[in-house]
Amino acid sequence: MTLTNAPRIESENLILRGPEKRDAEPLMAFLLDQERAAGFGASSHRGDAWRWFSLNVGHWHWHGFGYFTIEDKATGQPAGITGIWYPEGWPEPELGWVVYAGFEGKGIAFEAAQRARRWAYEDLGLKTLTSNIVPSNTRSKALAARMGAVHERTYTNISMGEDELWRHPSADEVLS
């Protein structure tokens, strides 16, 4: 059972859905992996990782959007998260993505992020989105560029420190 009012949306190989209790363990495992989660905001212990999972549930209730769980249609397993993130202190709504260990290299992040961006433009009515990427995260920068985003500026993120703001094509450009 979903913990939010998130819609269930699909792409060719994926289901994007609201977080469920069964999604907590895979997300916490990712957040506790200091190397893999460094560019996202790794947690130093399970309590912090659990709070991040709960924060995402609350984010959905506060804003009406947040991170979807990416479910692989072929296996039914959680493969990562993607969605729109806009906590206090963020410069503007951000399109973010994470793919869990064992699901990399399959185009999942690209497919999921494209579907989440389209949902944000079509259903939420957002006109523009950014992706905030730590400078060392070359894989996320490559994905942002592949999606047509361009580096706009560097700024100080209240959670991550130095961050790059990548601007995605506008709703008009994506939906036309």
C-alpha cells in the first residue's frame, strides 16, 4: 500500500509509484552505502536513512510531489527513485534520480527521469526544472546532458555544499 497520494505512471519498462513500506530497506541500503550515495547525500546510520525515507513521504504530502519508487516491470523489484524534489532551501524544483546497485547500465535512470519530467510538466504544470548535481558526479552530469539539460551555474546547496545547477529544456520544448 502506498504511503502517499502519488500517482502510478508507467513507461515502457518501468512503473513509477509512490513509496511503500517495502521500499524503505532498498532505499536505506543505498543511502548507507557511502560511496554510491555520496553524490546524493549519504546517511551515516540507519536512523538518518529511515528519516530520509520518511521525509520523502512527508514531501509528497506537503507539495503533492516527491520521489517516486522506480519499479522494474520485469522483476517487480525497486530499482531506484526519481521525481521532483523541492525542500526548504532549494533554489527551485529539481528533477532527481538514483538507481540502486544491480540496476545500473540498463537505461533505467534515463527512462525514469524522462517520464518523471514529462509528468511534472503535463500534470503538475511546471514550466522548468533543474537538476542539482555535485561537481564530482560525472554520471549524473552525463545523464542530465543526455536529457538536454545544460549547466547554468554553481551555487552553495544547504545540504550538499558546492553544487551545479543544470537547467532542463522547458515544458514547451519537451511537450511540443
